[in-house]
Amino acid sequence: MFDKILVANRGEIAVRVMRTLREMGIASVAVYSDADKGALHVQCADQAVHIGDSEPASSYLNIGKLVDAAIETGAQAIHPGYGFLSENPEFADAVTKAGLVFIGPTSDAMARLGDKTNARKMMLQSGVPVIPGMSDPEADPARLAEAADKTGYPVLVKAASGGGGKGMRVVEHPEDLAKAARIAAGEAGAAFGNDAIYIEKYLDRPRHVEFQILADHHGNIVHLFERECSIQRRHQKIIEETPSPGIDADLRKRMGDAAISAARAAGYTNAGTVEFLVDRESNFYFLEVNTRLQVEHPITEMCLGLDLVRLQVQIAAGAPLPFSQGDVCPRGHAIECRIYAEDPVSGFMPSPGKVVAAGTPQGPGVRYDSGIFAGADVPVQYDPIMGKLIVYAHDRDTAIARMVRALEECVVLGVRTSIEFMIDLLKSEPFGHGDTHTGFIEDHMSGWVPDRDSDLWALVGDAVERSAHNAAVGVPKGSVAGDDAFSPWKRLGRWDLGGRGG
Amino acid sequence: MNRKSVDDRIVEFDATWDDGVRLDMKLEGGRHEVKVSFSAVGRHQVLIDQMPHTLFTARDESGVWVWSRGRARLVREVKGHHGHVPTEQPDDGRITPPMPAVVSAILAKAGDSVKKGQELVVVTAMKMETRLAAGRAGVVTAVNTEVGASVMPGDVLIEVRPDGEVDDGG
């Protein structure tokens, strides 16, 4: 087993990995950029290495600096987290060539699966159903148009190497194809350094259902059941749950078998996720394999009583899987809500800034993996995820009520969040019925506005905060504090709520 | 009457403290009794018309943030007499980012004639790309930024003078 592991990531996922390392008695090394000097993951590590300025390219995406940091600190392995370099075969390769262990699949398996058109071909060969569409990337607009006509509109233009909704466009009408292809290729080039795109059939209102897989280096592969991640905005998940309310035991069995076939076909090792779309007729189609830990992995952990990071580390160290498929038996229901710094009122626009208050949801069945604290910066340079809130209960209805309760306790002030939006979504009738699909937010939440009945308590809170603040800084009763109360020495006359001195 | 903004709306109200724990609040024609039962830093127990509320509060440069059961509101002073909320931008040919961001591309230079809807600047915030387009046709008079610059809402990245408008020398 390893003595020391470098975590090549930041924020909540780095903190989450380090917690398991601490439990395993393995020392952790954090890396950080200029923007993250005061970040929580730096505080949680046993050792921290500054690797560059705030630009991702010179820090968290800089393979040379990360490998050097591991060697200098004597780490024997690197955990990549999710995002950044986690699905980059060159990184896995560089780590291995430096004599270190990459906690994830081999660079070859990653490369095979990372190229989406290649992955499609591989799945077709091993009998895993795929979405109708092109088998090879294409740059020629005429050929793209031809393929789109053949597939039938609406079509989805996708980056051949990509994920997270980047480089992806839905095209409803032929005349919009050329522009969508140009934008998708541009985004793909900027985000992944590869502007290859292809076209597949766009499925209307499918469910997104994925299977967690684990494979050791001794040929054992198991699946750890599904997660439904249909609640998405901008093609990115915000609420996930397990089990899926939309699949039955028979479909679950067939999809689980397909996930294992997919992993076997790719020569996969370590933890991964096979993503599928399930259409209205319960047909399922292979989407892609995420060759890393997913943001939503904790819901699987909750229902199975497992620690996936611990298993990843054990597999990377050469240990065989400690259980077989028959031993894996999920119980109850788990839901995750991602806590993003973003504003649901303005199209989920990122809302970077300084967190000025942060509360921790507590109580039965609640887990909060957070990367923030009061005073923490949410830097503009990185993904706006601040944390993930997970609940577990014996059934779905109880889990939903528990999540609403936990979100109400999940205080975040200073940046905008989707918390209020998610509370209203969870309480909505279609979600309660389990009628979830990837168009859920457009269909049911598009006219959403924050609760308008809040003016009274908001103004009371404002008045009480100003009053308490004035008491704390010694403003005598009967003097004023407006926004100028920031300067405690500035007193402007009579205290009145409009801040317009007397 | 006093005026403040609660998020994006202007609210008129009257509030009077009585003995430091009671607050008399008039809002939209209604009158409400507020009693502060307990107040710690950033955490307050209040009765509003006899109903208990736990309010979490914190302030920053933008105003006072208030939290009640999963709902957050930003309360701000309203500057000026008739209330436009400060985040709203008039379409006056000044291109500014909607959120703090980093400039990733500049697609026009001074002197260019641009069409309405033409993309002028690309900014990136937290991995999301936003393309800022001309709100009207005209001529680019100034480019005030560069690729890699950190920019804030209100920063004028590019200025566009509308077609036919005479430069007044100002």
C-alpha cells in the first residue's frame, strides 16, 4: 500500500479524496494555484505544493508540474479527481513513466474510450446498443449535412473528445447545422484541444442512467448499480438519485450486464462509469464511459455502504476486488444535489465571489462534501461547484423530504446558488412522480422565479443584521447605519432603515 | 417611505425600531409586528406576526444577504431617485460582461463597422464561455481590454457608436 498520495485537483473533490486517505493512514499532498492559497483542500492536506498561477493551463492542467510535485514530495501515486486532467491519457502516461501509480484506468483504455467515435465502434462490436449516428468524426460541412439528413432531425452535434456538455449542440433544422457545427468545433478545440465533431440522433426526453463499474487488475469486473442523472441544466447534471425511478429489475439487469461488457471490451481497470440514455420505450443506448470518479459517486456509496475512493486506491495498489457481483446489494434511496455558485434566475450564469456565510446541513442520513467556508473565495477561473449534498433514506419519498430539509439548512451567502431552485424542483409534482428526463428543467421549471413572498423576512433580516452590526461596533442607539456602516467610525445621525440619515 | 432592492426588485417600506427588540414594519399597505427573540452574529431568531423565523445574515460590499430556509436574498440600498437595479445595463453600445470573467477572445478592433448581434468579445467564467454581441449596429470606437484580462460587470470592454451618430468630440 502507498504511504503518500498526491491529489491533482482542487475544491470539494480534493477534500473528499483526502478524507479517505486520512482514514487509510496515507499522507496526502495538495497542489494549489495562486487563486487557491486559502482553499479548503490546501488546509485538509498533510502537505501542499504551489504549482503555478491561477490559469488552469499553468497549474491544474500542467502535467509536468504535477508529476514534479509528486516526485519532490515522495508521493507514490496520483489521484486525479474529476475534471482537469482526470480523463487525459497523456497525464496517466506521464505519471506511469515517472515511476508513479495513476489511480484510474490505463492510458490506453482511457484513450480508447475518450475518443467517442472509437468508443461507439467498440460498443457496437461487443453488442452494446448505441445511438444511431456517425461512426467517424467529420469536418466537411457537406458530409455533416448528409449524415444529419440520413439520421433524421433533430440531431446532436458532439465533440469527439469531450464531456460536460462542452462542444455539444442540438440542431432542429438543417439551416442551423453549419453554425452549430462551427460553434461546437470551436468549443471542443478550446476545451479539449481537439476540434473533431460528429453527429448522432437526438433522443427526445430520455432518462440519463449510468452504471458504476469497478475492475481490478486480476480480471474481475463488477457493476455497482445505477444512478439516474436526468435533472440537468446546460447538459450538466445538478440532481442525481439511485435507484432510478424509471427502470425495472429486468432492464436493470440488462443494463448492468451491458456495462460490464463495455468495461471488458475496453480493457478497463479501476472505477468508471458507463453512461446510457433510456428512451420513452425503455430502450437503452450507450452514451460514453467516464474514466474517472464521478461527482455523483456518493449516492452509490450511500446505498451500498462502500467507499469508492478507498476501493480505487486498493485496486491501484494491486489488490483484488474484495467482493463479487452477487455480494453487491443496494438498499434504500439516495439523492445528491450539487451546490453550484450560479444564478438560476439568469440562466444558471456562474456567480463567482466570496462566500460570507456557510452553514453545514446535519442530522440523520445527511452527508455534505463541501469545499467552502465563510471567507472562502469561489474563483472565476474554475468550475463553479462548491460542494455536493447527499441524503440517504429507506425510500424515495422520505429521501426527497430529507433533501429539502437538508437544503434548507445548507446556508450559502455571498454568491448566488441553485439551492432555492432545487428545493422547488424537488417539491414539484412531476419530480415526486419520478417522471424525470433530461428535458425536465425546460419542461417544468422554465418559468421559475424565486418565491416572491420573501420581501418581509428579507427586510427584517436586513434590519436585524444592521442593528446587530451596529451594536457590535458600538454605534449608540439612535444613530444611523446605512451601507456606510462598513466604516465603523462613520456615524451619520439617526438610525433609520432607509439609510438616509436624519 | 424607504426604498431598498430585494434581489432585482425595488420595495417600498417603512420600519421603526421600538426599544431595540420590536420592529414595526409597513410593507405594501400591510403592517407587521416583528420581535427579535435572540440575535447572535449572523444568526437571528425573530417572530414576524407571531410566526417564528430563523434568519441567517451576512454582509459584503454589495449589501446584506439574508437566508431563510433555503432561500437567499440580497438587500441593497437603492441609489438615485427612481429605481433601476444597478445590474441592469442600458443598451448604449457599451459592451460589458454579465458576471466577473476572463477575456478569452476579442473579435473586433477600433474602426470596425459592426452589425447588430455581431459577436465582439468572448469571456469565460468558470469554464463557461459567453459571447458578448453588439446591441446595435455601428462603429467600434474603443477596445479597452485584452485577452487574459480579468473583467467585472460594468467594465466597458468595447464601445460601439451607432451608425449615423456624430461624434460630439466628448
